[in-house]
Amino acid sequence: MDDLISEFLTETAESLDVIDSELVRFENNPDDRAILDNIFRLLHTVKGTCGFLGLPRLEAVAHAGETLLGKFRDGELQVTPPMVTLVLESIDQIKVLLESLEATGSEPAGDDQPLIKRLEDAAMGKLDDAAPAEAAAPAEPEVPDDYDQDLGRELRPGEVSLADLEAAFQNAESDVPVENPADTAAAESEEHLQAGDFDPELGRELRPGEVSSAELEAAFAAAEPDPGMEPGTPEVITKNMSTEEALATAMAELKGGDAATGEGGLRVQQTVRVGVDVLEALMTTVSELVLTRNQLMQTVRGLEDDELKGPLQRLSAVTGELQDGVMKTRMQPIGDAWRKLPRIIRDVSTDLGKKIELFMEGQDTELDRQVLELIKDPLTHMVRNSADHGLEMPEDRVKAGKSEKGTIKLSAYHEGGHIIIAIADDGKGLDTKRIGEKALEKGLTTHEELARLTEAQIHRFIFAPGFSTAAKVTNLSGRGVGMDVVRTNIEQIGGVVDVSSAAGRGSHFTIKIPLTLAIVSALIVGCQEQRFAIPQLAVRELVRVGMGSEHTVEKLNGASVMRLRDRLMPIVDLQGVLRLDGGEGADEEAGFVVVLDAGGRNVGVVVDNVLDTEEIVVKPLSDSLRGVSAYSGATILGDGSVIMILDPNGLAGDIVSAMEKESSAEALAAANIDMAQTQRLLLVRAGGEEPKAVPLSLVTRLEEFDPDTIEHTNGHNVVQYRGRLMPIVPLGDQIQCTEGQRQPVLVFAENHTSIGLAVDEIVDVVEERVDLQMGSDREGVIGSAIIKGKATDVVDIAWYLDQSRAGDIQRRTSKRRRRVLLVDADAFARRMIAPLLAAAGYDVTPTGGMHEVNSIAEAEEQFDVLVGDPAALARIQSEGMWADLPTVAVTDWPDDGSGEGLTAVLPRSDRSALIATLDQVSQQENAA
């Protein structure tokens, strides 16, 4: 294939992509003449180039499409969606022919007459959807005599005024002798083009009042020079220029300067096309230069020759500048990957009968060309998914109180060395129940595990291989080869993808990908006398554990975890994961933990030491190592050593695998980086040797009192505590304190009062998932669970608190008990909160999920306030149930933004704040 055809294919492909997106814009803005002119110009250029290169089939299709666009431009036809679809079909056919031309080097044989005939019929108004314009232009437009024909600017070189042109026509004398006026008239009728005839130079029919190019040239040839013109007028040479050159010339002339020199205060940026292979070769050379620079830096560190340090620093700076410059040549705006999306959304909305509007922000955000090519298909699939699965039909949206037109928002921005891409829609959100059913059906989880998972964890099942909730297979979805492929492609380039969704409010997908894959900054760590590189963008922090450190390593059912800022994080020894020989590995109790960001989760990797940071050139893995998930590539250090680059996502998977080997499924779920599902418990003994568990979040202080200070008054045991009397309630049958020992007491605070719970012994503090295996009808016991391998009663704190304030409870319950609907999927949380609310004088109806909530709503039960998990309350709000009631959310993470739109969001452990908020809400309603 010669260079001319190759350049034609490149430029035409870019033009057709622009036409695609511009046609979608034009359909939504049919009165925007600028859009139509741009489309017409691009298609006319494609048609003209095809004619020049001798591609008649391409030229014919382009001409037919251009003719229909001309009818739009002249106002002879109304712009309708079917007409735009017809033009898009012609563009698609041109793309098909171009693909064949690129593959074979010649235009394929075939017949496009059916498509051309439809385009011609549409242009002539013969199709049902080709409606004529309401105000068609008259055949012979009347031009008023006082019409302003002034250009409003000075003439440019080569231009003549309209007065000179008119004089030229009037003074022109014919060189051909006229023998017979009748013959002359006949000849003129044959040779001169009239209105309605096709002018090949213009590429369209002549309009009324226009003359052909041939006639105009003949008039100039016959005209005598105007006496008033100054001698020495330069000869004008016509030159074909590209669009960029013409634009540069015009802009320079507007400033009174020359396009080439930039005079007049305007510098015009010139561009040149460079092959991708040339850029790749240049990038490879720069990568080798970076490696050489690193080797020199390593060598000079061991020398004391100061003379070398100056030139080396200059070499390092120049290398960095060259590296940045070459990297810029690889950068492309992400809008290039989004260019086809408006057309895709239009086609999907037409096929599905939906009304969809696409918003795009951050199209100018740049990233590496290689990364851009790899994310095009995942982005297309995710946007198509949002349109197909996420957005509802127009009638369903109206019923839900939304506008008929759904929206999909695409945004991109830089964050550190990453690009963040977000795809959000305002549809119905993910169907948590349906996803859970499919996960059970495919064996991805069990009923017991599913009951413990949060909605966010259930939503992540959509990334499982072969997972699909579509009711039937269509040309858009349902085959189950979608989101798992998306995640795999994203993770292959070192990125992560995550999803958040709210029922009735839509879904939000987030993609985080590296800015480039060629040269990255890395942290060099050591393990078993070997070195490894970790991409610095994935490193969140470095933690030193051991004596004197606030960070400690603990065991959770045999698996290692580290408590970092009151949250458990799974950790693993790098030596164990990579099965490195020699020694027992790093000391988890006294070593370095590299905290990594792996798919939005924190995981810790224990290493022997942290060595250095260095810019590295990423080299691909050999075929024999591509199956090792812990590695993402290799690199060469400054001293010439070849080391492996660790993959944070792969290490996270290895950490989970290691935990599966050492612990049960329950322990794995408990430490799955989601501390919202674990509870910190205080183990005590009282009235026997069997341990009892108390939620530590409810305990204000642990105190010990001298038995002599405990007094008995008004039927209660009390102690003077901080200047006030504090009631003491025994956890067992009675307070039993051994002589000479102090009495342990758990102190609980509520509404500026303190209450003590007396126990025999404080045993331990543990953190475990509480799965109540057996309920209890015994007073003071919520139920029983297996904690640290033993059957343990979980104490119902609310019942014991009631014993110390029976009078206060009677005063509260003498009034009308306000009804509270408590919604929380965590059975332990319901068992802990419900008695507290009941003790405060509220009539509580606890529910475990939306199925129970729907049943209560159908029974038309009335409540005064809703309390529960933020996600459950948001879903109740979105479905319009008890829409006017105040909503108070209780959660382990009140600051994560999940309570938007709710009345209040409180820590689950702050019982006093919960009661105070409910009382305040009740007072406000009474005042209203």
C-alpha cells in the first residue's frame, strides 16, 4: 500500500469518527448551522479525495450522503431521527469499504445502489420520513436592491471587488464571431450550466442566481484590466492546503501577520505526523538511557570524585527532560477513546426504546497511548451496560418520580500518577437480591456467608467470570462475558475497578489506572537477600512493627492481621508467598510492613528491609513467569541486577489464599478487609466459669472498687463515683467479691449518668464476627455464639441497665410509646440496639432486610421514625415507603458519606447519641 493511500485511510478514519459524534449532536440540535457545516465539509473532503484517488464506489456513497446533508443545509428537508440514521448508515458503509481497502490495498467490488437509492429518495422527499421543511425557499429568491454586499474588511491578495467583477462581465467581448444568433443561443444552452444543473467543481447542483466556475473563469479571461488598479499587482498562485494550513493562514492574516513567521503577535503551532513505530523506538532508546543513567548514579555513589558529580547531575537532568518530552509524545486525550460513545448511546437508546443523555467531562485528560488503547473496549462495555441494565424505560422512570430521559455521566481526572475514570448513571441501581440469588446459583457463596455480606460485597459478584443477571440473551448483554473481562483488562495494566450502587438512585463505577506503563517510580525492598520492586503509586505507607510501636501484629484464627488505626488489615510474609528459600522469613513481630492499595483495599506485606526508591523501566515477563500472579514485570537496576516487579493486586489474591489455608471460611470473611462485619468483645466471667461476652463499644470504662465502698440504698447497690451515686448491677446472681480483692465493674454512660455492671473477672478483649448460633429466652442474654472456640453467652446489656432505672422507664412508658422501625441485616446489631430503644421507652419493630420491610409496608403499619443501616434506609427512601419520616442511621463508619439525605448518621457504638437524637426528633415533631 503506497503512502498516499495510507495517509488517506488515517485522515478519513479520523474524519468519520468526528462525523459520527457530530451527527449525534446535530440530531439533538438541528438548528445549529455550525455543526451541519462541519459535517458537510468533512464528508465533502472525503468524497473529493475518493474521486482524486480513483475510488468510485466510496465516492458514490459519500456523494449520496452529502446530497442529503445538502438538503438539510438548504432548508429543503426537516432533520428527523430516521434521516440521521440513514446518513449514519452511509458513514458505516464507508467504514466497511475502508477496512477492505486497508486489508487488500484496493477498493472491493460490490453494489451499494440499494443504500444510494434510499439516500437519493430521501433527498428528493420520497421517503415517508423525509418531510419537507415548513418554510421552503422559493425557486427564484428575490434579492432586495438595498442588500448590503459589503465584506466589511479589506480585500486580500488575489481578491477583486464585486464592482470590478460586475464591470468585467459588462465589458467582456466575445472572441468568437456570431454567425447566427439562434445558433449561438443553442450553443450557450448546451455549454453553460444553468440553475439546477450539477457543477462537478462545487460537488452539487447550482442554486438560482449562481454561475459555474467555467463561466467565471471565461469572464475573467475576457475582461480587460481595470484602469484604476495599481500596476505591479502580484500574480496569485493557487495552492491546495490542508485544513490545518488554511486555518493557520487565516488566523495569521486576521492578526495582520504571516502564517509562517507568526508576525502580528500570533504564533501558529505546526504539526507533523509521525509513525507509532518511530515513537516506540524512541521510547525504547530513552528507556535504555534511563537505565544507563541509573547505572552511572550507582557507580558514582561509591566514589569520592567530586568532579564527576556535576556532569552526572547535568546528565541526569537532561535525561529527565528528554524522558518527559518523549512521554508527552505518547500522551493522548482520553476524549479519543470516548469519541464513539455518543453514537453507541444513540444506537442503544434506539434499539431499547429508551431516552438517554450522555455527559462527558475531562475529555482533555491525557494518558499514555498504550493505556488508552487497552481501556477503549472496557469503557465501551461499561457505558453500554449502564444504558442496557442501569437505566429504566421512560414509563418506569416517570413512575419512580424521575424524568423520562436517563443520564450517563463520564468523567476523567488526574490524581497523583493515576487517571480516575468514573461512569455514573441515575438508573435503578444494582439489584442486590438478584445478584445474591445468582451468586448462590453459581456456587460463588453459601447462604450463611451471603447473610453476612454487606451490599457492597454482594455487588462485587458482578465481576465474577460468567456472571450475568440478564433474563435473556440479547445482542447487547446476557452472555456473562462482560464485567469479569473488564476487570481482567483493567488489572492487566495495573489498574483497579470498583462499583457502588444505591437502589433507585443509580450506580457508580470507578476505574483507577496508571498514567503510563513505560517508566515508573518504584520502592525497592529486600527479602531473603533478594530485592523486589513495588510500584510506588500502589504504596500507601510504610509501618514499623515491634517493641515500642503502636502497631501490633495479631492472630485471627491462625491468620496474621495488623491493627492499623483501629482497623484490622490482613498481612502476609513476602517470603512465604513467594516461597523463597533460606531462613524463616521476616519477623512479623519486629519488621517492616508495606501497606499496599490493592483494588481499593489495604493489605500489608512483611519485608526484611526497605532499600531505596528508583525510577525503573518496566520489562515484560517471560512466558514461563506469566502465570505467577505476584509478578507484573521485571526491571534492571542501576548496578545491573535484574529484579522482579511485584503486582499489588496479585499479592492481595495470594494473601487471601494464605488465609484460606490457615483459617476457616468464617475467619476469612471476618478479616476480609471489612471491619464493619466484626465486633470487639470484652470477655468476662460472672456467676460461674463459663465466659460471657459484652460488646466493648458500649463500655465506657473498666473500674475496680473496694468492696467496702459499695453501699445499698433504696433497693439498689450504689457506689460514689466522680461525685455522684452510680448504681451497680451484678452480672451474676449477686455481687461476690473475694476478701482482700477489688470488685471489677464495667461502667456504662448514658445521658450524663453512669451505671456499673459488676463481674467476677475480666478475661480478655477479642475481635470476632459474632454469629448467634442460638437465641435465648433467658433474661439478660441475647443468645449464644462460638467465641475463641468456646460456646459463649452474649450479654444483653439493655436488660441489666433496665434493672437500675425502673422508675425512669415507667415515667417514659406512661406516655404514648413512639414506634421505631429498626432495619439492619446484622442480627447481632439488631439484638444490641432494639433492647436499648425499648428501654428508652420506644416501641421497636426489628427487621432484617427489605423482604420483611416490604411485608410491613404492605400491611400499612405506621411508625414515627426509621433507624438502621444507611444503605437500607436509603433504599426505603428511594422506594417511597414512609417518605415523610425522619431517618436515623447507625453505622460503624459514620464519616464515609453513605448517609447523604438522611436525618442523622451516628456511630453504632454511641448509644447515648442515638437516644438523644431520637428524643430530639420526637420533640421537634411534637412542637410541629
